[in-house]
Amino acid sequence: MQPIRLYINIDHVATLREARQADEPDPIAAAIHCESAGADGITVHLREDRRHIQDADLPALAKVIGTVLNVELALASDVLERVINVRPYQATLVPERREEITTEGGLDIRQTDPRLPTTLASLQEAGIRTSLFLDPDPEQLHAAAQLGVAAVELHTGAYANSWTHNSAALETLDAAATLSRKLGLAVHAGHGLTYANVEAVARIAAIEELNIGHSVMARAMMVGMETAVREMVALVKGARSV
Ligand code: PXP
């Protein structure tokens, strides 16, 4: 089975910092701890409302990270310029609404927003690998394949909300991952994954990257960042090795 990568989303380190408009906790230090504990990459979302990660965090992260940086962004021009300036390894396009608590659904790319192909072209011209955050819906995946992106990130929220009583969402994810591979897309997944529910997703062979944030940050408050990340690395890689 192909190996699986775990990228840790450290947005909520910055959420806590911004709650006090202070200089701690420091997301840059958090990223270093995540890497020391075995994370394969660091993910941050530069939101239009800058509620957590700030502009200055991006170049600072790009400078210290020894693995890879994945930046999530919406189709908003000032953010795009900032992402292109730091040239992360990967950019993941996500939908964004100011009133949402977190990213609530995948992008809807069936009717192409004219900003989507131009944003993708700008990122690709800068040498940045592109991924689209999508619901595990065949129509969306076929549309993604037409857009020439390297990868799709499957939204695991429906699975995370129903896994205790229903396996349908896991089957939907599995089918979407297999279809994406057939369409020539690399398959990532994330949102709402926790220590309790991650293994079934990690066992889906077509998935090569997971992005996990909230659950790991919550656990880090109790046991420390490196222990929390190590525990998640063990679950994700352990599930893949059986
Ligand atoms: N993937 C994407 C595209 C996201 O927007 C988020 C949330 O920031 C995540 C993964 C991680 O979700 P969670 O914080 O629930 O692990």
C-alpha cells in the first residue's frame, strides 16, 4: 500500500494568540514541534478575515519549515498575492464565508467561478502544487480533473458527523477516492478527523495525505504538542501499515 502523509493544521495556535492579540502561543514554534513529532507537513489557512493566521506568519513559517507548507486560501486576490510571495509547496483552494465557524462545505466547481482558473494558473505559474477542497461528489471530481489540478482534498465532515451510527459516508469517501485516482488526481482528505475516527479514513488506500487540525490542537493542550502529534502519527501510519 502507498504510504500516507499527515499534515498538521496549526491555525488554532494562532486563534489562541489572536484571542489576546498577544505574541503567544507562537505558531512558528508549534510548527517546529509538529515536525519534530513526525508531521509530514504543516497546513495553515490565511483567511480573508485574518481571524487566526496573519500575513507575517506566512514568510516566517516558510523560512523555518523543514517539511512542506500547505496554505489554504479562498478565491480572494489579496490573499493570493501573499501566498504567491512565499511560494509554499502546495496551495489548497477552499470556500470561505465570513460568518462560518470553520470551512463548512467543499468548493462548488460545477459552474466555474471565473476566478478559479485564473487563480489556479497564477499558483501553477509560481510553481505551487494545487489542490481543491471538494465534497466527495463525483460531479465535483470530474470537474476538478478538467481544471488540471494535481490533487483534490475530500471533505470528511459528513463522515465525521455520522461515523458512529452509519457507514454510508465512509463508503462515499472510499468511492470518491477511487474515482479521483482513476481521473489522475492525487487524493487528500480532511476536516473533523479525530483520534477516534481517523483510522477508517487512513485505511482508504487511494488517500495519500490527511490534513488534521482541531483534534490535535485540543489534545496538545492536555498532553503537549509533540505527544499529541506523535499519537496521531501513530494512528494514521499504523492504520495504513495493516
Ligand atoms: N482541510 C481543510 C480544507 C480545512 O479547511 C480544515 C479546517 O481548517 C481542515 C482540513 C482541518 O479540519 P479540522 O480542524 O477539523 O481537523
